[in-house]
Amino acid sequence: MNSVDPAFERRRLLRLSAATAGGVLLSSAGDRTAAGDVAAAPAEEVPPTEDLMREHGVLKRVLLIYEEAERRLQHGRDLPPEALRESADIIRTFIEQYHEKLEENYVFPRLRKAGRLVDTVAVLTTQHEMGRILTRRILAGATAQGLADEHTRERVVNAMRSFDRMYAPHEAREDTVVFPTFRDIMPAREFAEMGERFEDEEHRRFGAAGFTGVVDRVAGIERKLDIYQLSKFTPRV
């Protein structure tokens, strides 16, 4: 007997229920439309490019955590090692082992096949590899003993600074050039199916909470470092 992924089956049933409810609404819409009411459209699946872009939001928030960690280490302020270690672990598990693998397995091959942005894709792939090296350095030094050692502390700061400098333009180029081009070359049906595949993989790796659970982890680190409140980034003029 073939096993069925519970998360996939749950989403299939939800889509079926939505479609059924939509049919009921449409069948009784005549009177309401005549009265000036408009029936609500059923919710759409999140397209894969939007999924990738919101995952970049997680990356951006960890980059801000790294910036705060750099400042603290450079000015002798307290930095809980576990906050830095968990931040780097989110990069490793959510960005490198999940998000970037989606790009490398689905987005980049289609662009190469279409002869689009080939040189850009080559640079982005190299930057993925370099990012993983930097993350390993950060994780290796993110201990109380490591951060107390001047040489290790400097190595960690340099790794975070290099990571921040590389990934800010990296994700900006993907959001503004790579993902729009990818969407342009994808057939609509295959594009929609890819969105479901991305969602299945997200919940397989990160459980029912998926993306939201990862965002909650990031918010917890931000609170620990007192940088969660958005107002803290408003300049005083």
C-alpha cells in the first residue's frame, strides 16, 4: 500500500474544499450580484518566486543580526554565543540546505537551459559555495571559548562581515533580475506545480509551521539581542 504525505494530502483536501465552496458561492451569486455584491475569489497558491523572495526576508533579518553581533564583538559588548550559533544554524538549515537548493535544483537549471543569465547564475552558484564556507567558520567560533579568544573572535567578525557584504547584493540581484526572468520563461502550469512542490518540501523539512516557524526563531534571537522592535532602526534627525 502506497504511503501518502500527510501534509500534501491535507493541502489537497483544503484546495478541494475551497473549490467546492467556491462552486457553492458561484451557484448562488446571481441574486447577490444583482444587489451589487461581489463574490470573493478563492485564495491562490503562493507562486514559487514569491516563496523564494519571502525566504530572502529571513536572510535579511539574519544579516541584521550579524551586523549587531559584529558591533558587539568589536566594541567589547556582551554577545550570547547561543544567539550567534542559532542565527548561523538558521542560515545553514533554512537558507543553504533548503532555499539555495531550490534555486540550484529548479531555478538555475531552467535559466541555463533557456540561455538566460548564464553568467549571473555562475556567480550566484559560486557565492552559495563561499557562503557555506563562511557559515562553517561562524559556527566553529560561536562558542563562549571561541568568542573569548581574540584570534577566533576576529575570524568570526570577518566571516560575518564578508557574508553580509556578499549576500546583500546577491539576494537583491535575484529578487530584481533572476526571479522575474525565471517566471517569464516558465509555462504557467509548470510554474504553479513548482509552487506546490516548494511548499511540500518546506513542510517536509520544517514541519507544520514551515516558514512561519523559522520566522519565529529569528524573532526570538532579535528579542534576545534587543533589536526586534522596528522603531529601533528609525534614525534620529
